[in-house]
Amino acid sequence: MQAQEKFKLNFHQSMGLMLYSIGAYVLNPLNLSADNIFMLIGALVFMLSSNFGWMFFVSLAVLLIGYVFKIMHWPFGNLLFASGLLLAHISIYLKYIHKCKNLVLIILFIAMCILDLGFYLKISHVKFGSEVMVLGFVLIAINYSFRFYSKKHKEFEDYSKLGLVIVWSLAGCFTLLHLLWSFVISCVLQ
């Protein structure tokens, strides 16, 4: 029960996720110019209101610097990016998972690791990066759905989180498989 309390989102984290989601999955497919601003503000609100610890923020900085180096084709971009990604996973493992006895949360962490591995493979132009990412998205959606249905007491926040996870997973799969996600979003909004 103690591990589940750590995963509970506060109001600011929920607002950050909502802003990021609006930018990434509503404004971006519709080619509206404010998508990056919504995504950046949402990510900043979420990160600043979280209690991840200093190691996570250091790993995030290394990850972002490595990503910029990779985009600019500067030396050590791959190394910095991979190191930041690995440090982020280690910090999350040490903070939340290593004492956790909840199998659903452990599988969710493994699914996130698979998704991030696919992301790294995709930006490194290695074969099957997209397929590994799709596997990660599917595992996250299935696992989170199982976690939701196994909860005895559900609140509005639980339904919201389930909706966000399902929409994120579908949007990721649609994008990676080159399906017309923007068409689906525009039909839903009309």
C-alpha cells in the first residue's frame, strides 16, 4: 500500500500531464502552433511539483544534453543520452521499485524500460526501434488497465489517469505505425 501512495498524483502533476497531453495529442496532430509551448509548460509543471529526488533531475539534465548533442551530431551525444536514460531508470528504481512488492508496479516499470529502450533504438536508427516502442506502449496500456480494474475504490483521478494512459498508448502506437491519428482526433473533436 505504501508504494501505491507514492504514485498518487497531486493537483499540479495532474495539471502538468493534462497540459502536456493537450499539446502532444490534440494540438500537434491538428498542426496548431502552440503544441510545443503546451508540452514544455506541462512537463515543467509536472517535474517541478514531483518529488523524484536530485538523482533523477541530474539524469534528466544529462539525458537532455545528450539529446541535444545527438540532434546536432556532436561527439558523445549517444553516450550522454544513453547514460542519462540509464541514470533515470536507476533513480526511479531506487526511489520507488526496489522495495516494492506489488507485481503490477514492477511490470509497469519494466514496460517503461522497454518503451525507453525502443525510443533509444529509434533515435539511434537501429532496426526494430518502432516495434519495441509499440510493445512498450501495449504493455503499459494492458498493465495499467489491469491495475485500474484490480483497484477496489476508484476515484475520478483514477479514471482520468486510465484515460490518459490509454490515449497516450494509442497515440504512440498510431504514430509509430503511421496510422491516421490526426484523423481520429479530428473526428472525436467534431
